[in-house]
Amino acid sequence: MRAYRHLATLTALFVAVLILSNVASTKVVELGPFTFDGGTLLFPLAYIFGDVLTEVYGYRASRRVIWTGFACLALMVVTLAVVDALPPRSDAFSAVLGQAPRLAVASLVAYWAGEFVNAFVLAKLKVRTAGRWLWTRTLSSTLVGQLVDTAVFLLAAFYGAWPNDLLWTVFVSNYVFKVGVEALFTPVTYQVVGFLKRTEREDYFDRETDFNPLVLG
């Protein structure tokens, strides 16, 4: 892969959004008719970054960034679990930063699945549309990716622990909010994509890409 001016910065921002949204998710927020964890306010930005990365640099670059984010999230989860287990006991730390194993695993799996689905759909649509109608690609990929992410997380984390009615209510609330944020940021996405394509002199089309998420090359 050729060297790019802005890819490292985008990767750092992407990982920062993931870490911050995970920490912020410990607080429940009520905003109008929506009730969700605080991380939901920030996490949609991860999908916007994912769209930008795939649109400009291609699926292979996005795959590396997604795995980088996964590794950083896993490191955070393990580090916080170890620190929480060390004496002396701190109920305040456990309440704010301690994560139950089920929640931690659910978060990691949902992120991994949702981001790869998002990148795959956008890359395929870019080839299908010959690079036109960016807004249809970003919204379509987010609709599918966020559906997978939200459903996997809620089912893995809370199925059997929450009533099914509550699960459905939270799913709809989170999904609508996340997709709405993506739609609102569409003009910003256009500007960022245009800037990066000009400065990086790149507009990658994944015509012969191996879309296996486990291949890092």
C-alpha cells in the first residue's frame, strides 16, 4: 500500500471515537423521546469515519483500520478488567469503568461485525454505481451496518436479561438515532471525502479486492 498523508490521522481519530464512546456508554442519556447510553451520541461518528476510509482508500485500508480499532478496544477491556480486579476494591471505579464480561464481548463482536458489513456494502455499491451518488452509498451502508451492530450488541448483551419489549424499544431508539446522525452529517461527509480525494490523489475502487475480513494483506 502506498503512503498517504492523512490515513494515520484518520485511524487515530477513529480509534479515539471508539474508546470514548465505549467509556461514555456507562451513562444513560434521555434526549427527547430517545433513551440510550451515552456512547450512542458519539459512536455514529465511527461509521462516518468508516465510510470516508472505504470511499477514499478502499476496503483493504478500512480492514486494517477496523482491526486496529478492535485491538485497541480489546486492550482497553482487558486493562480495565485487570485494574478493576486489583486491590483495593473501588466500587466507584467498578460502577463507571468496570464492564461485565458479557457486555465487553457483545461490544467487541457487534463492532467487528457492523463495521465490516458497513465497509463491504459501501465498497460494493461504489463499484456498482461507478462512483456516483455518494449519499446513497453512505446511507445504505450505514442502514445495514448499524442494523447488524445494534442487533448483535443488544441480543448478545441483554437477551434473556431484559424483557423482549424493552429490547425492541431500545433497538428502535438506538437504530433510528444512529442512522439519523449519519444522514445529518452527509454534507460534512461529502466535504471530507472531496478534500481527501484531492489531497491524497486517491479514489479507490474495489474491483478485484478479497473481501475476507480475516485477510490483513
